Amino acid sequence: MHCRRCGNPLEKPGDYCLTCNTANCDAVVAVFEADRATLTFLDEEDVLGETTVTTIPESDDETKVVQLRNFAGLVADEIRRKRPETVYAAGERDPLRETRAQLHHEFYRVSDDDPVQRVLDTRGERTLEVVDIPPAEKLGGSHSTLIGGRRGRRAIGVVAGHPHVKKVIPGPIDAGGTGSRTGLRAKVTRADDNGNVRLLLRDGSSVQENRIVTTAMNRETGERVRDDLNEALREDGLQDE
């Protein structure tokens, strides 16, 4: 493959051209398995190429940490050489999470069911607006108390940190429930017609419903944001598996 701007040959399809400083790939789809990660490189709706990074899983806890970090590092290196705008990921959670920690790109979870096609199907849709303000500045409303203590605040922070969330409005606390489970659980509900969702926090018999205003323009795009938020809460240990 050659650079789209200057025509110089690229070592791998979709590589960033260091000669004229031009990106030739705008998105990477990374599908993780325990022993490999398959990376597909996209430019708008065109598939430029694919590469696979392999590893040998370890069973010992100590060596597993090193193996996972090294595996994620190799995947991150392949992504960095493309300098994409966005990374989409699916599959095994541990290597996905570690790779995301080593990168500074927009990183979105997609369905494990044919993730490349899922991304291609949505590439022509209008891109959701990104809200580039600190999570703390997204909090509003007349209720400032959150249930669940530190974990409740962490759940709100995870949601407020999402780039497609405009505002988080904490709701009143209902302490009249009958739940007996201890420990906070968080769940994002189905999107409404305007693409907005609600974050339910449950701690024992207490429930708090928090309104989440997103940049989604309809129910379908709101559902994509909801899936992202629930995945982020799961990865942070704030939601049942």
C-alpha cells in the first residue's frame, strides 16, 4: 500500500506516513481472544488490511500479569503505528482492558457478534458529538447526595467521563425498597426516544435514579451509548457479571 497523499510505500497497510505526516487509517477494530488479537484497519468504509498478534497464555498469577501486559503492549504498538482516530474492541475483557490502558485513543466496545461488520454498518451514521469537559462539570440538578458512598461516586464518575455524556442529574433517593443485598450495583437503563438514559444505583434497600443526558440523537444511537456505559461499569467492578 502507498500513502494516499505523497505516494510513498508503507511498510504495512494503513500505516501513518512519516514522510508527509499523513494518516492512512482512521479506525482499528481489535478482537481479543485469550491467545491472540486480530486487528482490522479501516479508512471510512474500506478495509485496508488485517494483522494478528499472538501470545501464549500463562496460568501462574505472577507470570500471567507480565504476559498480559506484554501482549497488550504488542497490540498497542500495532495500533499506534496507524494513529487512528478511534479504536473499536471486542472479545476477552482482560487483554482489552490492558490495551486500552496503554493507549490514548477514543476506545469503544462493540458487539462480539461480527464486530468488524458492526463497525462498518455504523460508519455511515452521523458521528455523535464529543463533550470535551471534565466529568465534575457535567454534574447538575438540585440533588447532590449519592448513595453508595465512594462506590456511588465512582459510578457517577465513570458515566460522567464518557465522551458522549453531556450531563448527569442525580435524582432523589428512595429508601423504601425491599432489597437485602449489600454493596452498590449500577445499571444504565434503555434509552428513550431522544437518546437519553438513566443510571440506577442500588445499595441494599435504597435506590437512586439519575438522569443521563447524552449527545445521541435517537433511541438507536442512545442504545449504543448505553452499551458503552454498562460495559464501563462492569469493567470497573460496579455491575454484576
